Amino acid sequence: MSNQENTLPENPAAAPQVEVMPSLEELLKEAELKAQEHYDAWMYAKAETENIRRRGHQEAESARKFAIEGFSGELLAVKDALEATLATDASLETLKSGVELTLKQLATVFGKFQIQEINPMGEKFDPHQHQAMAMVEADAEPNTVVMVMQKGYVLHGRVLRPALVSVAKAPQI
């Protein structure tokens, strides 16, 4: 064996390796592949966002269309009761009794759907819930409701219809 042979490493993997720089073409291809991946991911996210927006719009539209479905179904029973009352050849007392039962049925429906009556007799006038139709002299404190011409109604704290009222005014001196 010669002296040179002794200097060669026995394991070629242990020999120092020289790093080879990738060519510009390879770097460009790699960058283009990454750009395409990002573009594809962006397009997918954009399409998914559009689908979510469209689905949300459809659900909101459906909710608007059918929001009163339960209430409407309950009112059908009230209408049926009124029609049944009118279809009979009953006495005035029987008709009155039928209308009173129907009114109770309607009040039950209102309660079920949180529609509350505004009957402000004797209360202070509240312009948010009452509409003053007249001011009258009365034996009551000024700005007190002394007559209710038409009850008002509230749904979940929002006035559906204000109560039409007459309000006491200060006596003329």
C-alpha cells in the first residue's frame, strides 16, 4: 500500500461534501409552485366565504318568510272558533259566550308569543307607549290617563301599537 492510499477515508460518506447551489431556473420553478399553491388556497377560501355569505343570506330570507309561522298557526284556531260561532243559530247569550271563549283563546295566543296589552288607565302619560287623543279636565293629577279609547300592545318591549288615551289637564283658574 502506498502512502496515498492510507490518506483516503475508508467511508466515502464521511468525506466532506460540497454544497451545490440550485440554479436560477430551479428556484424560479419552486417559487412559481409556491405561488400557485397560495393562489389556489386563496381562491378556495374566497369561494368558501362566498358560499357562507350566500347560505347566510338564504337562511335569513327563510327566517324572515317563516318567522310568523307559529303565530299564524295559532291564529287559525281563533279564526275557526269565530267562524263556528257565527255559523250557529244560537241565542244572543250563546253567541256572547262563544265570543268570550274566542277572546280568551286569542289572549292565550298573545301570551304564548309575549304580546302584552297596554291598558294605562290611571297611570301617568308615557309618550313612548300612549298617544294622547284629548286633554280633559278631570278629578285627577295632570298628565294622568283618565280614559282609554283603544288599548295598545307591546311585543318583547317594542310598542306594536300605542294606547289611544285621554289625559287629565290642569284645571283652569
